[in-house]
Amino acid sequence: MKRTLLILFLLAVLPLGLRAQKIPAVNLHDKDGKVVATASLIDGKQPFAITFWASWCKFCIEELEALTDQAPDWERPLRIYAICVDDSRSVSRARAMASGSGWPATILYDSNSELARALGVSSIPHVFVFDKNGNLSYSHMGYIPGDEDSLVEKLQGLQ
């Protein structure tokens, strides 16, 4: 009986895991407070990355700074979205930090963590790389120096 239940469970769950995960449909906000639908990130031409960060996350800032240092060496600009998950109490600090940062990413805000929850983000920094059609192709949690190289390599490999 247990074996039969296990087989039925695997038959039901495995096909779900084999399908490509698409970027969830969520509304974010830009620096001016305008709504940005995640569907608008998909252009059918270029892959893109999403990296989740917060103003209090040392490793998130290190990752974004490393990407900034590396950006002049890229053959062409990469599409990177830095999604801030600071809540309403600390988002003003994050906005100030991002405005003068020079990061090579479009900064968007997910103050209610809707996108983070939909993607199963449990800790930050967490990076996701999507192909030109919005299908998930790579995910990485945490940051140690050099991780930015993998991110850039994945993005350039999908172009």
C-alpha cells in the first residue's frame, strides 16, 4: 500500500517539477512608485536576472557592488533587476541607498514580498536567471565573492 501511494505521489508531482517555471505574475514598483508588472520584464529578445536585496543585507550590497565593478567589462549591457524587499518601514532607506549607487541594475521594489514568496525566496541575496521568454534557467542563493561571475556567465550564455 505504501509503495502504491509513493508511486501515485511521484506520478503526480514529477511532471510539475519537469515543466519550466515561468516568472510569476506580480506587480512591483519602480523608484517613482509606478507599477511594473513582472510580465513587462519579458521582451522575447534578451534573458534577464532578478536579484533580491535589502538595505540591511551586507552580502546583497557586496553582490551589487561586485556587478558594478564588473559592468564596464561586459560585451553589452545585461538586463538585471535588483528587487528590494525592504518593508514599508525601511524602504525609504533602501531608496536613498539605491539612488546614488550606480548599480548596473534596474531597481524595483517588492515591499510586500509578493514576488519573493512566489519564487520561494527564503533568504537573500537570491538570484534568478530567466531566458528571453521568462522561463527560469538558473537560481542561486547567498553570495560569496566570485558568484557574480556565474551570474554574468549564465546571462551571456543565454543571449
